Amino acid sequence: EAQVTQNPRYLITVTGKKLTVTCSQNMNHEYMSWYRQDPGLGLRQIYYSMNVEVTDKGDVPEGYKVSRKEKRNFPLILESPSPNQTSLYFCASSLLGVKNIQYFGAGTRLSVL
Amino acid sequence: GENVEQHPSTLSVQEGDSAVIKCTYSDSASNYFPWYKQELGKRPQLIIDIRSNVGEKKDQRIAVTLNKTAKHFSLHITETQPEDSAVYFCAATGPTSGTYKYIFGTGTRLKVLA
């Protein structure tokens, strides 16, 4: 089954404790992306990647890191989480070109205390 | 920076009526405009999209129109049903500096009243 898998689905942590949210896709997609969703603000892109070892900043990259060492994986790293990073996070992937429909993961709800 | 404005933020319609949601984008390099539906507690899912070489696209009760000159695109839902109740997001992307950054609107909460 074609899917984008995020883990964990829920996470409660404390300020300053490094964490990683994993994202994996099994569709051989070149493009992968991370978004955060906050009430009234819609979806905002954090980072995206157009292929292995190629990453670019979205609109809200501050406080986040990503890496794309393999095509299928695109982890989101918060090295020193702060309460303003409490949010719902979505990973998404797509092909590039005319079949660039984005498929979203189920989401990770993060609370930073 | 690039921006996508979406209106209205909430919309209530009677079952069977039509609903229209409008978006305006700022980056003239944008060439792909998807619309997503997000039900409560679920992930966004693509419902229809349009590319810049097309002015209108239709899929059953859903249609999208694009006015490149005015940088406007709109979602039209006809004969609305209670299951159309959800939050709808527009987005824009295009080859700005060779990369594809997505900018989303802030969403429209649609309520279809039975």
C-alpha cells in the first residue's frame, strides 16, 4: 500500500530536549516536505527536499533541521525544542513534474512543555 | 515574500446550495494550484488541482478556475452535501529559483447545513 508514515503520532516533551520525528515513504517520490499546522495559520512549510542530499528552507525553518540521506526518509529534527514549536506536524511526498500530487502522512501532534 | 490569501475563513451553506472559496497568490512564477480537504482529525487530501496552462478544471461537483492575469483561483462546489463539511486549503507552488516551495492559504471552514 502506497503511504507516507510518520512517527511518533503523539509526543510530549520538555524544553531543550532534542527530538526527531521520522517520515518515510514507499512511493519512490523525489519530493518530500515538512509542514506545521497551527489554528488560523493554515499549513506552513518548514523544509522541503527535491532529492537525496538536496534540502531547502520553507517559510518557517527556524529551530528545525532536516536531512535527506536516503530517498525514502526525511526526518525532522528539533535540536532544542521550545514551547512555540508545539504544533501539529505533517510530512508529505510527491513526484516532481506533472504528477506532483502531494500525499500527506497522518500527522504528529507535538507538545513542548 | 510569497503569499496566498484565502477567503472566506468560514462559510455556511444550505445542503444543495453552491459554495465558492477564493484565493489570491503573489508569486507570478507559481504554476500549480492544488486544493486540499481536511476533515476533523485527519490529514489533508487533494481534491482537485489546476496548472497554469489551463483556465478551468471540473471533477463531478467540484471545479477550479484560474485567472493568471489577476493571480486569482477559486474552488466551486455545487449541490453541497453534509459530507462536504471540512476545512479547505488552497496552495500555490512553482519553479521559483528552480525549486518548488509550497505556500498555503489559511483555510476555509465549510459547514453544510442539512
